[in-house]
Amino acid sequence: MVSPQPIQLHGTRLSPAKLRLLSLAAILVVLLFPVASARSAEKPSPNQFLIASDIHFNPMADPSLLADLMAAAPAQWEAILQRSKLTAFSQYGHDTNWWLFQSSLDQMRATLHHPAFIMITGDILAHQFPQNFASAMHDQDREHYRSFVLKTVEFVALEFRKRFPDAKILITPGNNDEECGNYSVRANGTFLNDTADLARSLAHADDGVGAEWKALGSYNVPHPSLRGIRILSLNTVFFSEQYHADSFRDGCAPVASTGPADLLQWLQSNLAQAKAAHEKIWLMFHIPPGMDGFTTTKQYVFQLLRSDSPNDSACAKAMVPMWVPSWTTQFDSLLEKYQDTVIASFAGHTHADDFRLINAAGTNKLFVLIDPAISPIYGQNPAFRVVTFERDGTLADQSTYYLTNLEKASVTGGGTWEKEYTFSEQWKMRRLDAATLAILYKQIKNDPETRDRWIKLYSVSRSNLSLPEDIARGLYCAVEALDPATYQSCYCPAPQASEITPAPQL
């Protein structure tokens, strides 16, 4: 935690003691309503939970409020943000401002009053957080910036807790969740140390979880409503091709890191313990394994537009893995070994409605459900999910809810949220597991109508584009082809130059 300093607010110098009193008063006001509501509400849903991903909250969206936010405790932020005269929701191409965040949370509450628990699969902070702060504040004091990062995370947590006062909230780090910037989280680093108590308290967990979070940004907790099931929150930012450890205390200088190897060893140890105890495992993480189908397709299309002689070599150069391929290989081998222990996995990061199939022992026994984002920065509509599970820990179904009127949404007009689809109804499947997802994947590959419906949901109903099959192939090959060689075989050679049109905005 950062030690509090006297704060200058509208010309009045507030001492730490005075600020603490104001914070406590504000917290009481914030908590009164949800406590009163909880008394008269029904019991938590025993078999449904909420997933939110890639919130990318940007408290700097209205720069005129930034100085006051800097001076205030997180419990006071809502009142400050409510004063913003920029009343439109964040638009496509931008991260989540207060109005969009507030609307998202209110809709989650309206959709499922009392979830069994809440899962947040990473990226609480907006993109370019360090750069935007430096540009807006011209403040070179690193401890001021550190304090603002922690306040932002605490505010997001406080807003969730306001609406879900009793729910266990499980979080995992995203690649933007770090003081030094994108993909730079450090094992035992400043960010993980600053947020460990918050991660532990949100999960209603013991000190062991806090220690695990500090060490690797990961932890192991019992499933909130099922016996014999445990949830592992796994910091897969370590596995990314773009990962680099930076030390905040040393001016964000690069440092050596054993984080990826240590995390894989931690995962193996926890899976072995679960198997020995005859327990099952859910995994939650931010960056999924495999290939980045959207970025690969986009890069290859741009290459073809600039070249008269596209070839397999150009396609291979355009491929972008999510993880370092060797870590994907080791992870897949580990899950193959424990394929009867791991029964479900959840991720975010792509901002798309997607999934992955992990080919354990030659069959698609394992899967990753990739959750769409709250932030519309990459062109998708904001969305979240309600997932239904069975008593044995398998998944029964999921429903996706999305904002339908982002371009017109504002404080005065409001946001219109609707159920986009329910998996079982949309795809005529009785369960949500690797077997049914493998059937769906085969239909996406072979049936243009199914593929078009999937592409629409992939972009959270942003468009009704019917992509050329050669372009769509770059997206759906990523579902099952998790290593570069297999993906290249599936996708390359991609479209011919004469067939190319500029990459669509999904």
C-alpha cells in the first residue's frame, strides 16, 4: 500500500486523518443500499455465475475530473465521476468510461441478482494507462501514479461489491494490469503486492491466497458452491510471447524472470494434488493458449494488399501466437495428463465471443470458453455472461448479454441491454462441453450458414458481415489449431490477392 500524503482539494489541504474520516463516511453511504437489499432478497443462485472480462476501466476519460480523483479515496470516486459533463457512453475504439461501466454493472445486477459467484478474467485497467496518466497529469512522481493505479483497481472492486455485497469475486491478472504497462507484470512485484489483500478479500479467502497472488498472481480456492471442485486462477500473462518482467521500483527497468516456469510448476503441483484428492478443477485465466486468429488474419490481409505475389511464407510470417509456443505445448501436455481432472476453463483477452478446443490424447476432451469484453475498444459490443453449471461441475449452458445501442447510449438516453443468445437454443446443444463445441466447430468449418452466425456472435452482433471463407478460416482455425505448425496447415495458403478486400471491423 502507498502511504497517504496530505491532499490538496479545491484549495483545502486535507490531512490523512481527515481524508480517512471522509472515506469511512463515504463507504458507509455506498454500502447501506446493498446491505438493505440483501436482507429482503432471495438466496444466491446455486448453479449460475457471472463472468465479466476486459473491463478496461478508464477513470481518465474525462480529464477535467482527474485532479479530484487523484485527491480522493476510491469510495468518493463515484460522486466525482457523476459530475462529468461528457455524458455519452464510451464509443467503439475507446475503453470503458464511467457511464458504460456503471451501466454494465447495473445490468449484471438486474440480470442475476445473486450469482453463486463472479469471475473477472482480467484486464481491469484501460489500455495505455501509464502513458495516458503521464500525458494528462504531467506528474513525474512515481508514487502518485502507483497510488492512482491502486485506487482504480479498488474503485472497480468497490463498485462490484456495492451491487454484489456477499458474492465471492474471483479475479485474474490481465496483461494491462500492471504499473509498468502492457505485459510487464512481475512475480513478487509491486502491483501483485499492492493488490494481494484486495484479491484475497474479494474471494473471501485466507492469507494463503494472498501469498500466492503476491508470488505469481495466481491462487487455488474451493469452488464457491460445489464440493470436490476447486478453481485455479492462473496468471497466463507469463506465457505470452510479449511478456517481459519490469521492476517498478527500478524505474520499470527490465529484469530477469522465472515466472513462466514457476507458474507451470505451480499448476502441475496443484493439479497433482487435486487428482490425488479425487477433486476436479476449473481453470480461469486471461490470455488463452493457441493462436491469435484475428490479428494473424488482419496482418496477412494487409501483407496481401501490399504484394502481388502472396505465398505460404508471407502467411507464416503473419501468424501471431497468444503464448510462446513451447509454453502452449507444455500446457497442453499437462492438461492431457490431467484430462480427467480439469473439466472447464475460462479466459478473456481477445474481446471476442470465442472458444478453444484442446486435443488431449487425440480427442477434444478439454475446452476454453473465451468471454467477450466490456470495453468496446476493438469494435465489439460490450457484453458479459451468465453460465449455468451442474452439480458435478460440468457446464450446462451459458447466456450472453450485450449492449445494443452503444452509439446512442448516454446518461440521458440510457443503455439498452438484451440477451444476445443462449448457447443451447442457438446451437441446439443440450450441454456446454468439449464434445458439443467440437461438433459446433465442425459445423462452422463446413457449413457457411453456421459460420456466418458464429462470426456475428464472435463480434457480439456488431455486424452481419458474411466474410469470405478464406478470411473466416483465419478466425475459426484458431479454435482447434493451437500451435503454429497446425495453424499454418489449417489457414495457409490464405486468400489469393485478387480475392482480398480490406480487413473488416468486427
